[in-house]
Amino acid sequence: MGNHALLSPSSSHRWLSCTPSAVLETEFENKSSNAAEEGTAFHALCEHKLKKALRRRSKRPVSAFNTDEMEEHSDGYVEFRKRYTKELKFSICR
């Protein structure tokens, strides 16, 4: 598993309320959970699919968490990003 961002969205409820907590947390061991590992696998799959949609080279990540449900949700995410990008390009080019 890769390094986690210092000001990650998943811990924003802490560092927005207590800014020094973000640095303080670096002194403790970073323990993972099954849910965190599944989320990381999902992000990797989405990144792969987005790169493929953009015709960029990408090697499909291998994960024990791959399910039909993850495939379906990651496809939905890629479609959402493609629509959003088209809408953004349209509004900028007007």
C-alpha cells in the first residue's frame, strides 16, 4: 500500500478541526483495515480505467477485492468523469 496523503480527505474531519493533528498523526503507526485496502484497490481500478479511456497506457491492477460490483461502480465512475469533462470543455469554450 502506498503512502497516505498528509491532508487526506478521509481524515479532513480531524485536521479541519485541529490542524496540528495532521502532523501529530505521523508519529503513530499507520494501520490498515480491510475497508481501506478495498478502497485503495477501487481507486487503482478507477485510475486504470480512466487512463484507458484517455488512451493512455496502463496495466490493470490485480486485487483480491475485484468483484462484479466493483467493476460496475468503477465503470459508472469513469462515465461520470467523461460526462463532467465534456460539460467542462463545453462551458469553457463558449
